[in-house]
Amino acid sequence: MASPSAFVSKKCEMIPIEWVTRRLATGSFLKRNPGVPEGFRFTPPKQETFFKDDANHDPQWSEEQIVCANFKFNGLTIGRDEVDYMRKATILVFEILEKAWALRDCALIDMKIEFGVDTEGNIVLADVIDSDSWRLWPSGDKRLMVDKQVYRNLSTVTDADLDNVKRNFAWVKDQLDHLRPTVHHKVVVMMGSTADQEHCQKIAKAGRELGLSVDLRVTSAHKATDETLRILQEYEDTHGALVFVAVAGRSNGLGPVLSGNTSYPVINCPPPSDKLVQDIWSSLSVPSGLGCVTVIYPDSAALMAAQIIGLQDYLIWARLRVKQLETAASLRKADKKLKNLTL
């Protein structure tokens, strides 16, 4: 954001394709697909593409047509990989906003977005997402719709009708201030010794990159059991979503003790050691009735914690999904580069 009323955007060459994602069947989809009842739920979301051509009313195109059009923008040819990326990104944007609107008991029915290619040859979302882009039905009730379809449905336009449209758009604006999750989460990395601090800092760094709020604490379940349980209680009393990561080498009593005294998830992530193969059995072979899991690498502990918190916080969930999308895209890019070198 450049200011409260302005933002800086990348200069793009626009790809002339509208990407439409639908959760429920309604609108033009019903006209093009007779026999499908209104409200039919698409799982996964339904994806459609339309070529931007006002003279021909934006005809629907297949992905094959997009590939065969050989579009080229800012040096990037739009091929199969690029189309696949845009399709996955479109669905991801829809599902993130769907989770956001669900916080306000409002169903995101469908939406449209467009992409562009920046001056560095990267595909980026290059569209304004607002009430001109989506259908919103509060409580999932079409009669309560608050998007531009209200205006489209008017046979005549009166001042009262325009006031109603304005109220709907104002309602959407007011909701935007409440779309952030209200869950207060914390990931607590508890180490048995300060000797494990470097390992724990790696967990914290990976977690914070995923949007997690991470605390580092030092306590020993063997040597200071009462203090360990006091710290545990401190977090249970103040946080709604909570994950403990236990970092203890040799005989790991920390993870099992935490797991035996809390209903929140516990992840064992023992520090590296030349005797890790021997020591890790104390993390894997826990007493019956305990549910702590064990991973070895710091980023794995952070990812698992994010997956757990993401069940209640869609922003954390979104970061995980974006990470997956970017990883897949980078692998395809590397594969294409290597393929071109070996041809």
C-alpha cells in the first residue's frame, strides 16, 4: 500500500482470458448447461475460461484453445505450463476468499479474475477483485444477494433501486474489516536445553515465514517437571489455537510429558546428534494413550504446526497452499530450463 487510498501495482501486458470459478451452478452456466439445477454444488470448484471479445460476447474457450492461440506477452509464450499455473492459481484465490467470506456467514458463489505478464515475464494476478467480480449470497440465500447481479436483475431502475444497490455495496465494504481470522494462535517450541537453541531457531524461522506466531522456551521435563507443566498451563489459558513442539535429545521425556498433560497437539523434533538413530526411539516409542508425533527436520515441524493452525486460520492455510503452488511452478520452470539445455 502506498497510502490508505492508493497502492502500487506492476505494469503488465494482460492475457485476454477471463478465468471463472464456480462453487454453485447459477447464472449463465444454467443457460449453457440445461438440465443442471440451480444451486448444484461443484466439488472441486468448477473452472471455466472465456476469451475477452466484446463483439462476440466473450465466447467460452477450452484450455486447448488458449494453448493453441500461442499468446505471447512480455516475452512469455502462454503454453500448457502457464495455463496450468493460472488454473491452479485461480482455484486457490477462490478457495481463500471462500474461507474468508465464510467467517461472515456469506457464501462465495462464483468469481472472475484475469492475469497479466509483468516486465520480467512472470504471470501475476492483475485484476481488481470486488463486487463486480463475484456473486455473494449471505447465509447462502440467493434472495439476499449483495453483488452486481442485483442491478442486472432490474427491469426498471428507480431511485429506491439504486439506494438498495448502494446499501449492498456498502455492506460488502463494511464486511471487509471483519474478514481476518479472530483465532489467537501460538506455536510454542520448548527445548530441554539451551544447547538446542540453534535447532529451535530454525523451527521458529520456518514457522514465522508461514505466518505463525512462535515462542521459544527452555524447560526440562526430567529436571523441572513442575516448571514444564506451569509453562504448559500458561499457554493453555491464553490461546485458542495452540501447538507445542518438543525439542529434546537423548531420552526425550519432554514430548511425552507434554502430550500426557494437554489436549493440544505435540510435535517431537529432536535436535541433530551423532547418536540420533539411537536417541530417536524415545520420541517414536511413546507410552500408550499419548499422541505426539515425531519429525526430524526443523522445516517439517514448522509445516506440520502450520497445517494444524491452518485448520482454524485460513490465512495460514493460504500460505501453505501458495507455497505448494510456487514449489510446483519452480519445479516446472527448472524442468523446462533443463529440457531446453539438453535438446
